[in-house]
Amino acid sequence: MPPPIIPDLLDFFPDVVLVEPFLGKTTLSSSTYGTVVSHPAKVQGRHTKVRTSDGTEQVSSVNVLFAGVFGVQVRDRFTLPTRFSPTQPTPLAVSRATDENGAHHERVYFV
């Protein structure tokens, strides 16, 4: 099996996105999140039609391509670089790509 190529491509992921994993809901229905983790990424402002987990189609205006697979979920909280507004947009969908080595990278689409 060929070696993973992500370490060789890190120059193409100039951004850092902070991810707080969703832990659950409190008794008052507010979300709780885990410790912030930073991940190398490429953040792009681009309109893309995506299908959400409930099957509806929406248009994403920003997407994040992560340099690897970190197990991010739509319910996690993401903080984008300051050049984006809002810096904590609502995630719409997560997609994962694979290659001959298995899971390769993740992309998150935002409103």
C-alpha cells in the first residue's frame, strides 16, 4: 500500500480551524462541547449545493477542507479564521473522501 500523502501536502492547507466536539445537551437543551482542537485546513468561500442529513438541499457559501480525517460531525462547533464572517457559521454537511489507503480527508460545508 502506498504511504499517505497528506504530510507532503500540508503547504496547501494554510488555515487553522478550531473544532469543539459536540458532547451533548444540557437539561435546558443548550449544547455542550469538548476541548478545542486545532486542525490544518483550507477554507474557501464558494457556493456549493449540498444535501443535509435530513435530505434537504441547501447552498453552502463556505467550505473547509481538512488535511486529514479527524472525525468531525455536523453537530460540532467550528471556528473559522477571522477573515470570515461569521467566524462560527452553521455547519450543513460533512463529507469524507477515501483513496487506496482508506479515509483521506474531510470537507465541511457551512451556510
